[in-house]
Amino acid sequence: MKALIVGGGIAGDTLALLLERDGWLVTVAEIAPALRTGGQTVDLRGDSREVLERAGLLEKALDCLVPQRGAAWIDENERPLATMPVEAFDGQGLVSKEELLRTDLARIIHEAAGPGVTHRFGETVEALEDSENGVLARFRGGDEGTFDLVVGADGAHSRVRALRFGPEERFRKPLGLAHAWFTLEEKPGTPALDGWFLMHNAPGRRAVAARPGHAGQQEIGMTFGADTLPPRGDNEARFALLERTFADVGWRTREFLDAAATASDFALDTLDQVHMPAWHDGRVVLVGDSAWCASPLSGLGTALALRGADELASALREAGNRLPEALAAFESAMRPRVASAQKLPPGRVAAAAPKSKWGIRFNAWVMRTVQSKPLRPLVNRAFAATEHGREPVASTT
């Protein structure tokens, strides 16, 4: 059996690894010229830990942990408004003790693949056509191939989804925010984070944040209100937008804007969800953000990507590679998890980037209050009813 996976991110490479172990010959087409770097910190709780452990990759992931002390909401002078240490809620708060950078997790998964997986970097599909023997995929580079299964794992702006299911506008649900993320290289005099994830909110739905990264690096995030952005590739317009939006924001924002312009892993996108009535059509199936993006605000993107790849591989294995049965079983298994992750609690978007000074103060008050002794039992019980036990606390950041 031959599979084509379009997209070499967490979902795509995990699925490639698992299918290869089941005897498939797998081709992964990734439009980037090399394995993608960058991305923020991901934790090893819940589904992420379970899938990596079954795949035999957990120990390697644990070797790449970034030291963490917790999260703190600060004013423009870096005075704390609220803090949440990693010990909060029995280790199930916003920041986990076990966090690593997405780039390290992607590398671990990628390097685990054997000779049955072929990666084609700088490549994607231009057309998909059903044939008697499978799906004929025509590649951007000019060649073509026929595959028993084609998987779209190419992110929220999936080309496979557009080719097979229709334009993005049918399925995209904007959340009203955009987010830039990149790595800042520390210089002499760069303020240390000392293991803390620091967040500063400014009125007008603007937020800047810094997280611990590799030694000598910090992972930066900048969030602001927007449904649309300048076209991809027009970095001049995108950097100009950031400059206009954050020009008067305090703390270290000027430093972050300067670093963004030179960061090799700079990325900017809107925060959206993807809602689809079906994830498969014939021999074509979507997995990860291509199918169900819950947005970074859910805190579950990586966990869903890993679980989705695992469920699809398991469904194929259990169905003896009978595709109609396997793909239906995959959807049945994943739909409840995705529905739970996509149900952002009321106020989640507004809390990520409050509009006013009052909203900023209220958010800090909430973060302090939920950790108070009288409320701890109630919040802990709420964890048990949610995906991975993370959503209640993450929802109020």
C-alpha cells in the first residue's frame, strides 16, 4: 500500500512513521525547503505523552525539555499582576513542568522514520484525480504518482483541502485575532526569563509574550486584533502592520519588533478554527489542522495532531487497510475530541487580548482568584471533565 502525505509537520510525520511500521510505503511532500523550525513550546501531557510513549519517542522528547517555572502576567515595568507556577492545580495549569519546543518534537518524529518513508521537500500537489487504482497526484515539480491513500496534513491553509473539498472560506471560522511568533537571539544585556513565561497586555487587544527557549534564545509571541492580514510573502507589509499596531506598547515591545525583522523563523497568521462536515472523500482524508484546527487558544493543537495521526493509523490497521471502513472509524473516534477542543469557553478570545485597562485588570484578578484556596477543589474537579485537564485554566489567560 502506498500513501502520500502532504505536509511534514507533527501530524504528517507522525502518521508517516506509524504507517511505515505497518508496512506502508509513504511519500511525504512538504512545501518548505527543509524540515520546519520555529514554533512555540508544547507540553507532554495527555494525548501527547500517550502517543509518544506508544511510538517509543517519549524518552527522546523528555531529553529536550526546556526549564519551566510558570506563567506570569506583568505590567509595562515587569511588575507581576498575577502568577501561576508550574505546581498550580497539581501540575495541570497553563505551563507544565514538561515542555519542549515544537522544533525539537518535529525533529524527533522526523528522524524516527525508516527507509519506507521518502520526504520530498520543496514540493506539494497541484491536482488530485481519482483513478481505477487509487488517486493520481500531480506534483508542482511536474511529475505524478498514484497512491492508495492521500492524506492532507498541510495545516489550516491546506492545499489538499482546497483541491478536494472546496475553498478555505467554506470552513474557516476567524476568531478575530492574529498572532506572530519567532525566536529572539539573546544579546549581552537581554533580560533573563529565569524559566518564566511572561505576558504583557496593552489596551486595544494587544499582547506580547516571551517564553524560555533553547539556551541563548527566547520564544516571542505578539497577538493583536485582526481577521485578515497582508498577503503571504509580502513581509514588508506584514512588518509594517506590526510596527503600527505595537508602536506605543511598553515593556520590551520595541526589542521584540526589532528582533522580528531579522528572525529566520518569523511567522504571522490569523487565529482561526476549521469546521468541516466530513474529513474524508474517497481515498483522500485530512488530519490535524487541515481538518479541525482548534486554534492555539485551545492549547491542544499538538495533542490533537498526535492523537489524530495515531487514530488514523490504528483505524487502517484494525480495518485491514479497507479504506471506507477505516476512514469512517477514524472520524468516529476523533470527532468527540475535536468538538471538545473547539468549544472555547466564553470570553476566551477577549481574555487573550483584552480591549481595555479594566479588562486587563479583570483578567489578572481571575488568574489570582482561581488559584485561591477556596476555589482550588472546584477548579480541580473542572479539570477532570475537560480534554487533557488543561482547558479551564488556559481559557482565562
